[in-house]
Amino acid sequence: MGVLKRKARLGGLETIGLLGLFALVIYPLAFLVRESFLWNGSFSLEAYRQILSERSNYSALGRTLKVGVMVTLAATLTGTGIAWLCSRSDMGGRRRIAALAVFPFMVPPFIGAFSWGQLLGPVGYLNKVFFALTGLEKPFFNLYSEAGIVLVMAIHLYPLAFMTMTKAFDQMDGALEEAARVAGSGWHRVIRDVTLPVLMPTIANSALLIFVAAISNFGVPAALGFSNGYFVLTTRIFDAVMNFSHKNHFSIAAALSILLAGVAGIALFTANLALRQRRYGIVGGKATLPSRVPLDKFHGWTTALVWVFISFIAAAPLVAMALTAVTNVYGLPATPANWSLKHFSYVLGKMPAAQRALKNSFILSVSSASLAVIFSGILAYVAAKSASTKRSAIEFVATLPYAIPGTVLALSMILAFNKPIFGFRLYDTLGIILLAYVARYFIFPMRSVLASLDRVSGDLEEAARVSGAGQWRRFKDIVLPVIKPGIVLGWFLVLIPTMHELTVSVLLWSVGNETLGVAVFTLQESGGIQSTAALALVTIALTSILRWISGKIGGKEREL
């Protein structure tokens, strides 16, 4: 079947898909670029001149790059190292370690920053133990610093490298490593000469994901940097947006957003260019697993060290946050005599903002997940039936809202929808948050649906068309059953992050339209430590339940 015939038969679906893509992505981002070139309502480069002439912006840019590079190195090395130990060595308890290793990724980073603050803050539990043992008054580690920001981000992002590299190790043909060992190479030389060259594209891609996630993060730098004036680009953008005393604050924020998006774009371009210039031999598919590398005399302490590390970073922050949440009088020892559930009672029953946040986050997450899978199903179908060039263009535009930092997307939504459209107002309502969530996350279900559609022959639809079935009937009876597993999985992939999202919501919320992420963040900023801990634990519990359900359903769908 020719491309032109397929195109002609898309009809209304193509119109809906492309119009939706324009409204969700192109229209808001065009407003962002436009605003960066406005000053006092007229075209000007003044916004760029001002951000480039202010030393604090260079400082924020330098800190953004420094934090991004340090987090990337720490997280990539840690995740890849643990993945190698689990996949290639005879370390004990590998399956349990692999299950625990991904836990920090399930905790929202800004909540992780708060929980680590309960451990390593100036009056954190570990520092209290340190004071008692040494008699000193200065903390042994200052979490509210650049090092603290790097530590928390690296802990929360290393599972990205771990999950990516574990899959890569499993798919790599172990015969390559086995042959090197038979030839007399030691395990360190096998890693250097065989494993690393073969897996370098995967390592580079996981490092790139971590770098972009690190420079895009708002919650951790805000939680650990605001108090001591440590700004990165994401927090500078937030500060500019909230600076209502400056007439052109949106123009300044837009120019800073373009700068941040440019940093992410340069990173993506450089990584792709570097990978294209080298050729790698990658053997995919089901392959022979090599014999496990014996750790010999290092077996015991390596296993113990990894277990202590994984268990500590998974459990210690949650235990510290739980102790804070049940502490009746903050500052007194967290003994059973000082325990109370009144803070849970307060946030769940006596704090209107928290109750609204729970309701709003539930409505937003369910609605955005549902709208995202409907739209992504249509757009994926259009892309799958389009010529390769058009499909590539659709996929590129669809990826933009997730590839750019969340604060940049949020600002573009403010600029595009801060005035009524056809008499309908989105700004200062849940509607603008819903639109931003759909725009940011619809790429998840779209990817899974595209993967399903690529396995379907066009002959099925052609046979139905010849039999007299219309376009919508063919879509409902043939395409929909095929993409259903991808839709179900994609629905949860949108539902889970939107339940606790902060980076986008922090610029779009208004009184009465709080989300869970915003409620936790504002509670922390106002100094309600115990209430913050209680609400954060509720958020983690909800997220964990959703992830468990998602895993169960995803497993069943894969069995089918």
C-alpha cells in the first residue's frame, strides 16, 4: 500500500492529531521564544542583554553545569558499577540488591531532599549523633550546600544508569567476554577492552539522561539552595517569574529559559555527534550469558558494602522522615514518649490546602493520564501511517515537552494561556496544569503505542476497508485491541509522575489549585517540618501503591 493512499485514509484522525500537537507543543513554545524578544511590549534584545550582563546569571549557569557534570559522573559510575556486580559477578543477594537499588527513583527528588535534610541537616539525626560522640557543634556534613545538592540528586538519579545498564548487560552477547577470558585476559582487561567499548553507547545515553534530568531539576536546588542563596538556572527562572515588581519579568524568565533549553540541546547534540563519529559492535537479542566473575577474596566485603549502601540510601531517609512525622514536639528526642499521629491527622483532616492538594492531584493525574493516552493513541496511529520523514518530525516535536526542563514548559504555558481564548480562561485554574501535564507526559504512552503499531501489518486494515469498514470502525476493531497493552501501561506511566509532580506545577498553581508536590514544597518553605514529613510520607505511599499496581498490570500485559 502506498504512502499517499495511507495518508488519504487518515482523514479526521490526522487532523485531530496534528492540531493537538500544535496546541500542546508548538503554540506554547512559540510564545516562549516570542516573549524572550519583547521588552515593554516591543521587539528587542534587551532581555538577553540584561541576563548576559548580570554576573549572577553566569554564576547560576556555571553552577548548573557543575552540578550537572558532578551528578552525571557520580550517578553513572555508581549505577553502572552496581549493574555490573548484579549482572556479571558472583556477589551475594543480587536479586534483592537489584530490587532495592531502584527504590530511590520511586521517591520524588524534592521529597528526597527533605528526607535527607532530616538526616544530614544542621540538626539532623546523624549530626545529632555526631555531636553527642565528638562534643563538637559544627555538623560533619552540610547538606544545604552544593555538595548536598549533588549528593541528593546523584542518589535519586543513579537508578537511571542502573536500570539502563542492567538491561544492556542482559542483552549483550556474553560470548564476547567469555572468549576474552579464554584467551587469558583478566576480568579488569575484559571490562576495559570488551565490555566498555561494546556498551559505550548505552553508557553515554544513560549519562545524557542523567545530565538533562540534573540540570532540569527544580525541587532539590530549591529545597537545599534557597536558604543560602545558591541558585541554578531552574531556580533563577522561578525567581524571575515570581519577581512581579519587575515589569518585564516574564521576558527575563523567557530568555533564561531559552538559555537553559539551549544547554540541554547542546548536550543532546554533542552526545549524538560523538556517538555517530564512532562505530560500536552491539549484539542484541537473546544471547549467551557469560560465567560470573568470581570476586574471590573481595566477595565478602564487596557484598557487605553494596548491601549497606543500598539499604542505607533506601531506608535511612524514610526512617528519619517517619520519626519527624510522628514527633510530637520538634527538638525533643524522638523517643516513643514524644510520638504522636497528630501531624497526619492535621494534614489529612484539618489542613484545607493539603486536602485540596490530594483531591486536585487525583483529578489531575487521572484526567491527564486519560487524555494523554487518547491523544497519544491517535497521534501514534498518524505517525505510524505516515512517511518516514513526517513520522520523524512528529516524534521530534512530541518529544520536546519532555526533553526541555519542566520550568521552561511551565513558563511557555503561562505565556500562551495567560489571557482568555475564545472567552475561556485557563490561567489560574486546574486547566492549565492539566494541559501542561498532558503536554509533558503524552510521549510515554505514545512510545509504547508506536511499538505496538509497528508490529501490525497494514493488510488487516486494508482487508477491513475492502469489506466496507469505515475509518473509525477500523481503528476501533483492529487497531485499538492491538495497542491496548501499550495504552494501559502508558496510562500508568502518566498517572504516577503527575501524582507528585512539582517542577511544572510550582509555576502554574494558584490558591485553591494546589497539587501534592506544591503542598509539600510550600509546607516546607513555611517551616512546618512535622506536617511536611507527614504529607510527604502520604505522597510516597500513594506513589508506591500506584507503581506496584503498574508493575502488576505491566507484567500481565507482557504475558499476554
